[in-house]
Amino acid sequence: MTISPNIPVIAIDGPSASGKGSVAQRVAAALDFHYLDSGAIYRLLAYAAQLQEVAWSDAERLALIASHMHIKFAGNDVFLNQSLINDQIRSEHMGKGASEVAIHPQVRAALLHCQQQFKQSPGLVADGRDMGSVVFREAGLKIYLTAAVETRAQRRFQQLITRGDHADYAVILADLQQRDLRDQQRPTAPLTQLPDAMLVDTTEMNIQQAVDMIISTYKKTL
Ligand code: DC
């Protein structure tokens, strides 16, 4: 595997619970590309900070932790400094923590290179909030994947219930609205639909329809 400027990148950005992760993973599998879940990196930082009793507001110490994180993805498994970390970062609490640590410019700068390392041959599908605007500005295809907030809350609710977790629709909806605002209104690398990004709204669309739309658009760019 080699890093080269000619390696294709598909950047998929969008709000929480829009289905980006599932869509991006399927697109990557269909094209035989690598997949980067950049949200997992911010979640890992929130988790590592909590373990070390560093506040999610402490930008300097967070940036220091971020610069020493060794991250590896293997299928659905995530390793932080050689330890397997999975369910611990997938909670609503760590989603909130990720959104809080992500507001600090020092943290984002410390994690930039680590994310760019995932651009490997034969190609990359990267999902997050700033894949097309900052991390992979050069991406040949940029997607803004979203859905109505009520639909996203309903999907997250179903996901938690299916997993056997406690879930309260009203709380999930309020959390998502708060997270959207935090991600969209931060001064550094806010979540936004770029003028050159294609809008994919999955409110009335299932995952496979979104995947098919992205793959056919990608093939037209070749
Ligand atoms: O995609 P996710 O829900 O796992 O992301 C969790 C949080 O991490 C999200 O609310 C904001 C932050 N994040 C970010 O700021 N930039 C990214 N590229 C990915 C995630």
C-alpha cells in the first residue's frame, strides 16, 4: 500500500445518525476501498481523556493525548494503543464527549495527520464532518449525507432498543439537536454542506439506495 496524491477519495460528511457510517462502509466494500470512520477517532480521544481524568474542555492536555494515540481499525474492531476498544466508544455519552473534544482547534490539528494516513491505495471512503472541507479537500467526490432530525432520532432509538439498551426518544432527539448545533456552530471545521458536495437526503431513502446513488455518481466521475 502506498500513499500518493492520485489515490481516489470519497468524502462523506453529515450530521450524527444520518446513516453515514453504514453507507460509507458499504460503498468502501463495493469498490474495495479502505474506510475511515473519523468519528471513532474523536470518540477514542474522549474515551482516553476520561480514562486519564482529563476534562473534555482541557484543549491543551487533550491535544497532547491526541498526539500520542496509536489507532488501528480491523474490520469492526478498533484498537487504541494495542488495546481492543469497541462498545466503550459507541455509547451516547462518548458521542457527546467526541463532539465536545472536537470543538478545540488544537485537537483537530493534532488529529489531522493521523486521519490523512488512511489515504491508501487503491482508494478511501472517509466519513465525518470535515472530510471534504479540511482533511481530504482534494476528494474527487464529496457527499453531504443527511436526514430529517426526527428520522435520525427514530433510527437511533430503534438501534438502541434492538441492542437491548434503554432508550427515550425525546432525550435522543434533544441530544441530536444539541450535537448538530455544536458541530455546525464551532468556529473550526464546522459541519456544513460544501458548494461542491452532492446532497444525499436519506429521510425517504434506505441505506442501499444511498449506496447505489453514491457508487453510480462516483463511476461517472472516472
Ligand atoms: O460520526 P460520530 O457520531 O461518531 O462523531 C462523533 C462526534 O465527533 C461528532 O459529533 C463530532 C465529532 N467529529 C468531528 O468533529 N469531525 C469528524 N470528522 C468526525 C467526528
